[in-house]
Amino acid sequence: CVVDNVTVFSGWIIDLEPSLADNEIVTYRCADARVMLSRITLLSKSDDSAYVVYNKDNSGYRSYGGIFYDIATSWNIPDNVIADIDKASVLAMTVTAPEMSFTAVTIDEALRMITEKAGKFGFYITPNKTLKVVNLGSLTQKNVYIGEIGQTVEGHSEYDVWRASLNFSITNCKTKVTIEGSRKRNQEIVWLHEFHPTL
């Protein structure tokens, strides 16, 4: 995906949905290089087994960043998935990790486990296939503008909303709460109360 001659997304088409109404609109679902990492099994560099352990018996004392970097440089990751690594951002996860073992997991799963345990970190792969780690606690707020289908987005007259893929659901909302009670030994009143919140 190129915007103003700048590549802002690069990846693979994983699904497409043609519009049956007029066959004029086709929706492509795309995924970046992380979808490929979710298809590559993490293997031990020493014996190619699917069991990998770090800091065993607290030996080595690698940081979360050090373990992340070791996994991200696995021999079985092709260059069209990860071509480069922003090592400084990876090694910013400085907390020493405890013993960590991975059994039959994908590389994406292993990297996600590490960033979750290291704190407020996440990772992504840029369009030029550079892997970067970000501190989620230091991200700046971004405004997202939405509008009704067929209308211009407020404050951005150059954009029209042609499809809104927002799903609203009250599946987990409570529409009725009933509280019941019974007499205690000291003859307190029996109570029943119903509460109907307004949606």
C-alpha cells in the first residue's frame, strides 16, 4: 500500500471478498510479515528440536531483549519476512528473564510471549521488513476520524466513508439485574429489587 509515494504497508493477501450486489467492490484482507512468523516453528539452533530453553537453571542471565533478539535471528526465518532488526529497540527490554522454555510454538507466539512478560512492549515489522520493538507506554495519542457511510469525514473533506466495518454488540452488556434476599434469623425484611438500565 503506497500513500503519497511512501510505502506504508507491505504484506500478503490472505482473503478477498467480492461484493455480490454489483461486483464493483472487492475487499482484500492483507497481513504483514507477522502472519508468516505465525507459520514458522521455533527450532533450537543446536539440534533443530521444537523444544527451546533460555536461562536454564538461571545460567546465562539473558534479558528479555536478548532472548527476543536470539529468536528473531533464527536461521529458518526467510529474508522476505525479516530482512533487518532494529537491535537497539529490541535490547530496550532490559529486564533479566527467568528460565523460559518454548515447546512446539511458532516464532510469532514466542516473540509475543516475551514482549508480554517484559512489560509494556509490542513489536511490528515495517514495510521494508525491519523488525522493531516499541514501548507501548510511551506512544503518543493519535486521533481517529470516522463518519457515516456516504458522508465526508469531519474535518477531512478529501475523504468519504464508503464502508464502515465497525461492529457494535451488547452481547456482554447486562440489560436486567435482579437482586433477591430472604429473611434472616433476626426477622429482617425480605427484599426484592429489579434494575433495568437504559440502553
